[in-house]
Amino acid sequence: MMRQKKSEFQDKVLEIRRVTRVVAGGKRFSFRVTMVVGDMRGRVGIGVAKGLDVASAVQKARRQAEKNVITVTLKDHRTIPHDVDAKYSAARVRLKPARAGNGLIAGGSSRAVLELAGVKDISAKILGRTTNKLTNAMATLKALESIRVRKPERAAVSAPAEEKAEQ
């Protein structure tokens, strides 16, 4: 009997699709599951997997998502530092930071990704025409990955200059 360890991630199934393969003697069915995992503190990942039944596909997708986890830089543990746009395949997404108390304003798979990443105040819009949940989720993940934060180097650089001025 295998013992499973409790994961620190919460998960959400975005989509379950039945996939058909035509073989000699008929059709074979399998299931493709798209899943998002996150720890609600800035880490989030997406996994896609197929299985002969839904339960095995969900289990595989969860494992895949945990392998693909990225860390998101959050401002004040609630929003993103700046506006960001991203494109993945046919999906386009725009994310804008929001004031405290504004809430998570996003639709579809973007909402699931941002929720599990722990973003509390944000305004997000899916700009592409595609309704594909996987590509919209991947575009959101790509947008979160592209967030850049300035390093507080100015204080470290200016300190030696002040010491020289005093001498």
C-alpha cells in the first residue's frame, strides 16, 4: 500500500475533455485533464495529462502541474507590481494591478490561475478570441512570469559615494 504525502498545493480542474482515437475495430476513448495548482502565496503551475479514466488523468495532471510551478512576485502580498500583457498561441491576456479591496476581477481560466497564485486585487481581461481554456491559462501564466521587479540597488550604490564626499 503506497502512502501519499499531503501536498502544500491546492488544485482546480479547468477542463476535462474526452479524446477519441480511431483504431482497427472501433474507437478508443481517453480523457485529457487541464489542472491548475497553487499555494495561494505566489506559486502556481499548470499541468495537462491524458489517461484512460478521469481519475488517472487528474492524478497525472496534478503531478505535471506540480513540476511546472513558477513563483510570482506580488506587491504587498495582494497584487502585481505593474501592468502586463502576454500572448500564448491564440490567447492574449492583460493584467492590471488594482487598489486594495478591489478584488479579483477576471474571467474563466485566468481567474483560476490568479486565485491559486494568491493574487487578491487585480483586473484581468482575456483579449484573444479563443475560448480554449488551456491556452488562456497558459497566457495568464506567461503574463505572471514576465513580471519584473526593480532591485533596491540605489541605496547600496549611493552609500559609497556619500562616504567619499565626507572624506
